[in-house]
Amino acid sequence: TAQWPPGAFWSVATDQQGNVVAHEIQTYLWLATLPVDTKVFTFSNADQVIGFDKFACGWCKADYDMKQRFSNVTASELHEFLRDNGYEYFIIGGLETKRYGYNATVGLINDVASSGRFTIAYQGQQAIIFKRV
């Protein structure tokens, strides 16, 4: 019967005193500026995207297969997947770091950011939303 605060699974950043200084949900809130049903891919649970009235196919085999490749997908392969499946955006941040590890997450972010195939649509302190070029 533990009491869970709203959004307990979101990542937060704290300072040395333990004070929260950034919330991952702040980046997800930016999704509300996009039209309803905009396709946004996430390597995490699609519910976080769907909760902001965007479309993420949590039940599609292609999406599932891409999520399984997180640690070894290249920016080029990710771009092709997003294009072929009609995704305009994808989000990556703290939730992926918890699931796949810091090194794998930062590696993919760096590959995507330097590939020339994506632009940063929005960057928070705990997550980044990339737009496919």
C-alpha cells in the first residue's frame, strides 16, 4: 500500500543536496505543442507519448523490433525506420537511460546529433526530442 506520487517513473535530476533541479516530464510537455496524433517514436513505453495525444505504436512489430536494437542501431538505420513508418519525431532521455544504460543512450544521442539526418526540435535537461530531416 505504498503511496506513489504522480509520474513516479519519470527521471529527475538532483543537485548535491538532493533538491530536484530538472524533470524529464518537462520535455514531454513540449509534445503538447504538436498537432494531435503526430507520430512520435520512443524507445521507452509508448504510453508516455500517447498520454500527450500523440501517436506511438506500442503494439506494432516494427516498433518492437527497433526497440530491441537500441544498443546497436545507427542514426542512419533509425532515420530509415522513422521515414518508412511515418514518424516525424522521436524522443530520448532519462527513461532510455534507466532501461538501456547511460553509455548506450549517450552513444545514440551523439550519433543522431552528428548525423545530419535530424534536428533538435526541443531539448530539456532530461530528454531531447529530435525531428527527422
